[in-house]
Amino acid sequence: MNALKPKGNFVRDIIDEDLRAGKNQGRVQTRFPPEPNGYLHIGHAKSICLNFGLAADYNGNCNLRFDDTNPETEEVDYVRSIKEDIRWLGFDWEEREFYASDYFEKLYAFAEDLVRKGLAYVCDLSAEEVTEHRGTLTKPGKESPYRNRPIEENLGLFRRMRAGEFPDGSKTLRAKIDMAHPNLLMRDPILYRIRRAHHYRRGDAWCIYATYDWAHGQSDSIEGITHSICTLEFEVHRPLYDWFLVNLGIHRPQQIEFARLNLSHAVLSKRKLLELVRDKYVSGWDDPRMPTISGLRRRGFTPSSIRRFCDEVGVAKANSIVDMALLEHCIREELNKIAPRAMAVLRPLKVVILNYPEGQVEDLECVNNPEDAAMGTRKVPFSREIYIERDDFLENPPKKFFRLSPGREVRLRYAYFITCVEVKKDSATGEIAEIHCTYDPATRGGDSPDGRSPKATVHWVSAAHAVPGEVRLYDTLFTKRDPGEVEEGADWKSNLNPKSLEVLRDSKLEPFLKKAEPGDQFQFERLGYFSVDLKNSSADRPVFNRTVTLRDTWARITKAGKENE
Ligand code: ATP
Ligand code: MG
């Protein structure tokens, strides 16, 4: 899928207005600022598409900046995975790979500058006392007794904080703003804490660490960002973002907030995703049920399907939950056009065709993709013993069941009509062991010269030629549309779907699938779109993940005119 024509949105309106007003010398510079404390998820994809997309549309640049100011939770593997995922999505930060941790010295100098201006002070209150002093939305805060320390004393103490002369948590550096400010974030916010923690990039060079609010805006400014796009929950931080930059007298980017993406039946919080990984509710960050980029990739989503999804969702100012069906719709439409068709029997039931010559093998012609004639045809071997889906046979069929049952004729896709003449059971268990059928040689290719047409067509795989494989079927990770909605006293994990994964170890695949490579994608006729697993697949034992079923609930919703709920 090629670049889509950009849709209008309020962020673009702001940028257009800035360009008209001649702001920033006509430059557009955005950034994507992940904290390397987890893998990226579909919500991040939205931010990536927005930031890199705007830069591309306005002939600007988008920086990748690791917002790595928090030493405790960050890791090199997260940095690696984040870069891999952004590249895979199709975006390029070129040489502009930045780290907030490279700005520690500059951020420190900015802080000294505020101290010198009498706008920051060293405070000895403990964390609890700071909270107590803060007040509430209805009650003004109380000033810290250390608030009016002379500038020189503050400067000396701040330098000694950095030099490691004080124990962890014993002092903070705070901005001197207004303890009665209606916005609680403006009540003398903390800029630095003392924390002897090892930083994955800076080692033990620092024992004071900047807060998010202090680091973020100044990092934006250092990079000459023009439009700092973030999610709605940062709207209340904007006055503080501006206050720092105005009082430092440095370049002031425009912070713009948009609604974060929420996806139905999924959680998009790194803290929660980490908990799922750490406590082994899933196999890892890239478990195909995870809403992470790496999980979606392993599941069989393509970069273009994710970009299209982000485009369909659009950029809004109001939070909402986007239906998972839209994401599935995007990949389904794409795979419908590009995925070769194949036959695979997930839960095999043996069928013996009694009147078919023993030892005979016919190569039957099958269409590779009815949506794309250029993809041609392939030959599929047919023989006396085949597998069909267990679900496609019922010994005592109810009224509306038209597939195989005793005495009933069905069409085998691309092959022949067969009629069930006998059901063979396991004498010990009473379970159906195999089905005996006869075939009509006049129906080769799936058409009858006398014009009769069975009500059902089923897929099949020749038993002698079948490739054994494993197939993994997925359902949503959570049963509730909003997994955060829980019974009193229960945990969000109580909404995990116990049936989110079904592993079928004895599936029978069409012979050519033996050559499928990790990442290859197919439509298994009647069953959905499947992708060869990137991790656990091997040549003698392919493992397929079902990316998505064939049923498009989103198309049905939109057809009914109930768009976007
Ligand atoms: P999480 O809630 O998953 O921990 P975060 O905001 O803490 O997310 P960051 O690494 O700080 O994670 O996010 C990097 C960028 O991605 C930020 O600009 C953030 O606003 C954006 N982002 C994160 N989650 C979403 C989301 N669900 N929808 C849109 N943008 C998001
Ligand atoms: Mg964040």
C-alpha cells in the first residue's frame, strides 16, 4: 500500500497556521520520544505515524529521542526493539537518534540557571511532606520552609546534591512558582531527585535525576522541535512546559495534545503489558496476542496495514475506544489482495474414497488468488485417501447443516463430488475414525455435467502428500471490550480470555507449504489468513499463526451505517 493522501486534522491546522504566520522560519520539526521501558505497541504506532507523517508531509524532520531519564526501568533491549519496530513500520529518523540522557549536563546547567534567577530552590522536605504541602484542587498548598533560601545557598546545595554529598531522597530541587496555583503541577514542582541508581547509558555518573517535566520540554527545545505532539493527559502539563522555557529564555516548541489510542479487548499500558510478560500470562513481548508492534508482526500484520489503521483512526481531541475489528479489517483487506490461497486441514478427519483407484495420483489445478489472475494456478495432488475438517462431517446433522453426513454428497474444492457411504468408528472409544465415500469421476474440477450442485464445498488435503504442521488460533487477549472494567475488588487480569490461544499440533497442509518461509502469508481456504511464525517454525514442521479470520465484522458494522460506534 502506498502513502495515503493525508487527512486533515486539528494538528495540521495548527501547523498550517504557524507556517502562515512565519513561525520557526517555516520549519517543521517533530519527534517521537519513547521511554525505553518496554516494547512499542499499536498506540505508539499512532504517534509514530503522526509525527513521522507530519514531518514528511511538511518537508520537515522527525527525530527519534529516547526519553531515558528514569534509570530504574530502562534497558538496552528496549532501545533495540524500539528502533527495529519503527524501521519495520517504514519510518526513518536518519542520523537523528537522540537520547535525553545525553542532555543531562545541559539540563543540569539549565537548572542552575533557574536557581541563579531565583526561580528554583533546594528543598529538604521528604517525599511525603512535599505531598502534604501540595494541597488539593480545592485547598491551596503550603510553602516549603526552605523556599526562601538565598540563591547562593541554593546553588551550593544543588552542586553538593550532584556531587553525592547527601543521601537518596533527602533533598530535591524545586521550581519556585506558586503554591496556590489552581494547577497542582505548578505548585513548586520537583526538577531533581537524589537517587543512586545505575543508568543503562550513563552508568553511575549521576546521582541526581531529572523528572519527566523538567527533562522533556528542555530536550524538545535543545533539538529545535517546533511542534511537540503528545497525548491528552499532558494537557495539564502544558503551562509548566511553557513556564520552564519562557523563564529559561530558550526556544519554545508548541506542545499539542491529541487523544491517545485505546483498542478494544486490549491493554495499551506498558506497565500492564510488562506485567503480562513478566508473570508469563503471554510468551513474551512478541506473543502474537499482544498489541505490541512485535506481537502484531509475528501475528502477520504488515506495516502498511498498521499505517492504514492509524490513518483510519485519525487524530482527535476526544478519547475513545477503537474497535479491534477495524484493525482486523485493515489487514484482511490487504491480505485478500496479496495472499496466495492454500488448502489446510486444521483438525483432520480421514476420508477414504472407495471407488478411486488405489495408487492413483492426479494433479488438480487450483487458483492461487481469485482476486489476482496474475498470481496464476498451481497443481495440487489428489488421491484415494484425503483429510477433511472434522467440523465438516456430522453423523447426525441438524437441519441447516449441509456439509458431509451419511448419504450426503458434497463438493471437494477443485476436485470431485463425494458421497458418504459409511462411518468407521474406533471400536474402543466409539469415536469416528474415518469416513468412507464414493466419488463421481464425471465431476473432476468440481463441476457436474448434469448440472447438479451440492449445497456445500469443503477443502481437503491428500493424506499421502500432506505436510504435518502446527497451527495456532487466536482470540482476543481479554474478554471485555474495556479490560479495565472490573468487578469490585477484582484485578484487570481477571478479564484475561482463557481461550485466547488454541494450538493444533496435528494439522495437515497442502504440500507446497513445506517450502513456506517465516513471515510468508497465505489464505487457508475457508479458514482465514495465516502467517508462518517468525520464531518457532522449521522446514519439517511449519508453524502457522492465524492472523485473522475471513469474517469481516467491521465491514458489516460500517455497511449498516454504524461507523465508529
Ligand atoms: P504507556 O502508557 O504505554 O506506558 P507512555 O506514554 O508512557 O505509554 P512513551 O514511551 O512515553 O510511553 O510514549 C512515547 C510516545 O508515544 C509519547 O509521545 C506518547 O504520547 C505516545 N503514546 C503512548 N501511548 C500512546 C497511545 N496509546 N496512543 C497514542 N500515542 C501514544
Ligand atoms: Mg510517557
